Amino acid sequence: MKLDDRDIAILRVLAAEGRISKAELAKRVNLSPTPTWERLRRLEASGVIRGYHADIDLGIVAARVEVFVTAEIERHRAADFAAFEEAMQARDEVAGCWALGGGFDYLLQIVVPDIDRYQRFMDELLQGDLGLARYYTYIVTKPVKQPGGGMALPPGFAPG
């Protein structure tokens, strides 16, 4: 899908303010409401806009620990990657999972009530038939910048 400057402007506003009214969105991107609405529907239909989400402060909702884990699996076959990825999709503790190129196979973002629950989670993964060879744990001490604060496009980004 080819995006123009107006599409990028719409995406920037929505990334920062997903609940903005269509009329206000149109004002912000300097278009009338009908063309703004048509662009918005096109962006949604094409999959560029995958959904709208609430940015929830988990620290207010419940006690929790966030952990990032780099993971390496033993065998690098398509079936092994698929099995690991399917298992991560099924686990509520996994808030995010990214396949990586380089030294590690995956980066996991784990959110659990406490360190004990994290260790039980990892023990379950190690006991499962996922071929997890090794992992390294990084406990989040404070958020510095996190998703939900607007679309991170470099200044001067132009659609191409």
C-alpha cells in the first residue's frame, strides 16, 4: 500500500490519541471529514491500522514484575521455531515476543505478579518440549520510554 503525507499525518495523530473524534482528526490533518474518514477506512481495511488499544498502567491495576528474556532454542528448524512461537502465543504471561536475527532467537516481554511466578513460568518452559537451550533474564527497574506514546517515525520521514 502506498502512503502519502496525509496518511502519515493521520497515523501520527492516531498513534498518540486513538480516541480522537473523526472531526478533530480531520482538523488536525487539514482535511475535510469525508476524505479523512475514507482514508481512515482504507488504512484499516489494508491492515496498516491493526486496531485501537487502551494504554493501561499496570502498576495501578495490580502488583507486577516486568522481565525481558533473550531466548535461544536448540534446533533451528522451521518446525522448532513454529512450535516455540505457538507456545508463546498461548501463554498469558508473554506480553510480547519478537524473533531476532543475530545471537539470540527471541526477545520475550514477560509480565507476572512476582519473581516467583516468573521462575515458575521459566521452569514450565524448560520442562516443556520447546527445545529452549538457554535464556537470559533482564528485570525492568523502571520504564523510560514505552509503546503508546505516539508513532515513532524519524523526523523528516517521508512515505516511500
